[in-house]
Amino acid sequence: MAEIVIVPDAAAGGAIVADEIARLIRGNPAAVLGLATGSTPLPVYDALPARLSGVDLSRVRGFALDEYVGIDPSHPESYRSVIAREVVQPLGLDPARIRVPDGSLEGIEHAGDDYERAIGEAGGVDLQILGIGTDGHIGFNEPGSSFASLTRVKTLTEQTRQDNARFFDSIDDVPRHCITQGLGTILRARHLVLLAFGAGKAAAVASAVEGPLTASLPGSAIQLHPHATVVIDEAAASDL
Ligand code: GLP
């Protein structure tokens, strides 16, 4: 059973998770962070610089959960750009130590295996930040994703494309494919921290925390993890 932490608002949730990350890095300057995109983790990233000022971050590594396929890496909404803007630059991390799955079409057939190997060579992820989609997806593991899945190319659902259209000029600009860590990849991280805020996430949170355990509800995979923490506000907790 995941540990549930109910917070007054997203800023408070971000502060709690940032405290945990700062504690991790102070104890292990070579910590490996699992980074998520979307709007949910932004309060965590906003809270981190103040907690890590003066701390040597030169050995910290990071692995993003996912990326769009076929998007120009320099597009402001590519997850490479988002992670650079929200995490790498504000914290002054070494960009060479922060990886995002390679969504370029050239070499896409081995990009998943390459990413799995890189995570393995880094010794695995210590703390994985997770958001959750309204349909219960984590990373871009849409309903139907195997609990044993590894990093691979997937097709985005129409719901997810609509949800993410707000980041693009129009829904036609939202990519149709992605490369995402699998549920099996995510479950290997040593600590999962899932955040969700707002009533729109209540059903997805309930499915993740209370199940049933099924590939139709990808977030329910976190119930298989021995150390999962769920940080939510009252609204996101309202279906529990
Ligand atoms: C995207 C990301 C997920 C994220 C989800 C929720 O599809 N790939 O990692 O958790 O959307 O996004 P948001 O936090 O903006 O609600």
C-alpha cells in the first residue's frame, strides 16, 4: 500500500517532495533522479533551487520518463526542452548527465534499448517523480500497457493528445507517438513519488491507489512497488 500524503495545495506538495530530493542528494551526491514532465511536477522543480543552493550537484544524474517521437528537440515543448528549462538550467546540473529518451526518427528502433542500458549503467533510479494522466497513464504508458514493459515507442491516445494540446498551438501539432519508460522500468526505481492535484485527477488517483491491479489502469502498477509515496491535495483525494 502506497503511503498517502494529503497536502493543502500543489505548492505544499512540491515543497515536501523537494525536501525529500534534497535529503537524498545530500546523503548521496551521485543520486539518480527520475524526472517527469507535465504541469504537476513544476512546484517540485520550483522549490528545488532554494533547497540545494551550495550543494555540489556535479555528480547528480537524471533520466526523464518520456519524450514525443518526431518532435524537433529544440521545440519548446519537447520534453528535452522542458527538462532543460525547468530542471537542468535552474539547478545548474551537468546537461551531459541528464538524459531524455531520444525521440528522433533516426535510430528510433534501438532508442528504447539504449535508454534501458543507460539507466542500468547509472545504477538505476533512486527517486522517480511521477504525474498521472486523467486516463491513469504514467509516463506515457497508456491503458493496456504491460506491467513488465520497458522503454519503447507507443501511440498516444486521443485523450492524452487533447490533454496536452494546451502546450501546442493546435491539437494538430501534438505528436501522435512517444517513447516512454515502461511500467517495468518505472517499477525498478527505488522510490516512487506520484503527485496529483485537482479534482480532474481524482479518478486516476483512486485507480492508482486502490486498483484493481490491471493494465487498463497503468497507475495501479504502483501498488506492486514496496516504496511508493502519493502526494495529493484534497480534491485529488476525493475519490479515495
Ligand atoms: C503527460 C506526461 C506524463 C504526465 C501527464 C499528466 O502526458 N507524459 O508524464 O504525468 O501528462 O500531465 P499534467 O501533470 O500536466 O497533468
